[in-house]
Amino acid sequence: MFHLENIEMITNSNGRKIALIGLDAETREWRINIYGSRGFSTRKKAWDFWHANFDPETGKYLREAKKADRVGVRKSGSHSPSSNA
């Protein structure tokens, strides 16, 4: 676990707190509190990663959702590119 300083709260459109971005007091890396895999060298890189990889309403990590979609059964009505030929 890490201790964050200079914390910025991330809220969704309803004002619900979904995550925090802050500076790890020990490593001096910027971190997203709900994403423990890595830290970032700058605050901007942490925010860029947040915007690219998390749902802004739920805070859910989007790469996990995309991975689950690929593993799951194809939804009815979905077509592969070759099926349109």
C-alpha cells in the first residue's frame, strides 16, 4: 500500500468520488489509488493514463472490460469484418 500526498479527487458526473491521484510519499511517483500496478513520473502522465484507461463514470479499468469482452461469447447480431463480404 502507498501513502499519497498532493491528492486530487476524481469524481463522476454525479459528484461521486471514484478515485484519487496523488504523489506516493515513499517512491515520489504519481499514483492512481485504484490502480496499484505502477506509478508515473509526472502528474500529467498519471492523468493521461486515467483518461485513456478508466471509465469516467464508474472508475472501472477499461482494459479489463475489453479483455472480458474478447474472452466472452460473441453477442448475437455482432459480425466479424469478413461476414460483411
